[in-house]
Amino acid sequence: MYKDREIAKDNQSSGRSTSDAGESEYMNLEELPDRGDDACSDRRMEEALGAEATTQDVELKRLSRVPKPNPRYLSSLDYLLLTDSNESECYKEAMQMRPSSFPEGMTINSNLHKNTTCPRGTVLIRRTTKNDLLHAKTLQNHVKRHVTSYPSEKDKTSIGIGSHYAVMKTTIGEYYGASAKLIVYGFPNIKVDQSTISQIWVIGGATGPLDEVNAIQAGWHVCPSLYGDYLTHLSISWTADGYDTGCYNLHCQGFMVISRDFSPGMEITQLSTYGGIQKAIDISIFKDPDEGNWWLTYGEERSLVGYWPKELFNNLEKPNEVDYGGASYSPYNEPSPPMGSGHMPCEGPNKTCYFLNIKLVNKKNQLYNPKSNRVKILSNRPDYYGIDGNYYSGYPDGYKFRYGGPGGYTRMKEV
């Protein structure tokens, strides 16, 4: 699957380890010791947790094969430890451990040898549950409505039913990454069948047709049906066919975690207070210009979380749109949930929600500020969710906009 697989095999056949081969940027997992039956059991778990189901019946059938969690689960964190010494048969690929380069102007803190959460040789992976898989597929439809310019109004209204959004979209062009600082709030009173999300979308095939849309998304998310709680989580998702397949977080095979400190699906504990201190997360998505993989960084120091392998995608060589903002979902006969801070943009600083220090990456792998005449802002329910104030403000907030609202829109189902 990965470009350096043959290199790893050559190293193994010649008796050289990855560390002996020089300054390799990859960790060769083919040379790990055999675990026998335990490894086979882990493979069954990997298949069950990572399998992509097309219907709920198939999902439930596959999930019936999930064995009991083994001792490598940390019950206190609800995360699985993947070690570099116990996965010989399950992980046969060589992972890229660092991008070949970073966008010019991006300060990176390499957290590969930093440990605040997991023991050395392990990474954070949130345990996938049966409910995770059942709800993740449905959720993909809730945040996709705005990502494609559909050829007809009929197509536009046929998907994303129940979804609402307030976003800043770039004009069609070429983009190789994006970053921003996202103010983060919590919504402990959201209903179990609702969701609210704030994120960055990097999109290929944004002009359609829908089945050719490729997208990478990252940000923060409150979704009780997906996480089993009312907390705020770091969220990622991807698709290579207009959201027919793909998934949230680590609910299917795709995103490769390399961090020992951060992982998709983890709780974000530092939240803003309305009218008080504002807390934020920094998110960056960028393409490795040599390998073609798409990297995710998290936090003010841009710590590496992991990457989406380029092989996942068929239309993301040159993404043609980047979106920033929020989306929400609510079922029939139920008022839509809050977005952003839960307050309209007109309420101002410390009360509404912001995207700050918004950047794009060009084909020269350089960060740059958006231009106001090359973006547009829109909300499909402006009376309930607003967005405005997009401009370059200088230091320290850079290019920014404000967005969000209390929600409350109810779509009634005819009986």
C-alpha cells in the first residue's frame, strides 16, 4: 500500500533493520516478533473494528465476531495500545513517521519522542464500539450538504436532509492544505440524536458530480450517538466517493496514528466560557509534497497526529476547495442544536465563536492568508446560524471570521 514497502522488504531480506538502513523516516513493522494465536485474534479484532459495512445488518453481523478486549486496552482511557513489539502479523506495512517537509511558515513540534499519555512504543487509538460503527455512517450525510456544487436544485435537496451549516468557502482553485485556530465550546445539553461540529474541509472534486467528491475534515465535535457521551471531541473524517464510504475518526481502516499524545476521537477538555476565557485548538491539514500523504497536526505547537495515506483517495491530488466553519444536525420534529458558541456573531468577542489565523497552502508548499475576494460566506439557515466578519485583522488573530447561533429550526415531518 505504501511506497516504501519494497524498501522495508529489501531491508528485511538483507538482514538490516530500519534503524541500520541510515536516516530512514519510516518505522518498519515487518520485523516485529511473531505472537502466534494472539496475533490472529488481534487480526479478527482489526477486521471487525475496521471493516466498512454497507448496511446496518452487515455491520451488526461483522461486529458479532468482535472478541473480548485484550489486556492491551487501557480501561481508564478507553484507548487501545498498539505496540511496536507485538503486532507482527497484523501490521505488515512500513509507516511514514514524519512528512518529508512542512509548509513554509509552519512551526512544528515533533512529538515522536515526547510522552505524556502512552508508554514508549505505543500510540493512542480510541476503542471502537458497536454504536460507533452504526452511527458513523449516518453522520456522514449530516455534514456533506454544502461541499458540492450540484447540477440541479433537485440534487441539492436530496442529500443532507436535516443538516445546517455556516461556512466560509474558498473559490475554486488549487489548495494543498489549510490551518486555523478554532474556538472550542461544549454543549452538555445537546440531545442524543443531534450533533454539532466545527471543522476544516479540504475538498477535491467540489464541482461534482457527487460520487467524485473526495474530502478530508478535521475539527471538534459534540455527538452523543457517536461517542456515547455529551463531551467535546477531536474529530476527523474522510471520503473518496461523495460520502458513500469513508468514515469518522478510526472507525475504519484509513488514518494512520503516529502520536503518543493525541488521537482522533479523544476528549477536548479545555473549553471556552461564554463571556469569559476563550479556549482554542489549532488544526492543520497539509499534503506531503514528496510522498503525497495528507498530514494532520494538532495544538498550538502543531504536534503531528498522523496522516491519511494517499492511496485512500482518487481525486485529491489537487484539491479545488477549502471550507471552514460549522455544521449541525437534528432529526424531524426536533429543534436544531446550537453551533459554535450557541450565540449569533453579532454578540461579539468572548460571546460568539471564531475561526482565527486562517491559512491556506499553495502548490509551492507555502502558507498564505486567504483573500477576501477569493472566499464567500454562507449559511443555509441565517436566522438560526450566522456568519460574518471575514477579513485580515493583522497580528495576533490574522484572517478570521465569526459564526454560529442558538439553532432552533424545526423541520416538520408530514404524517
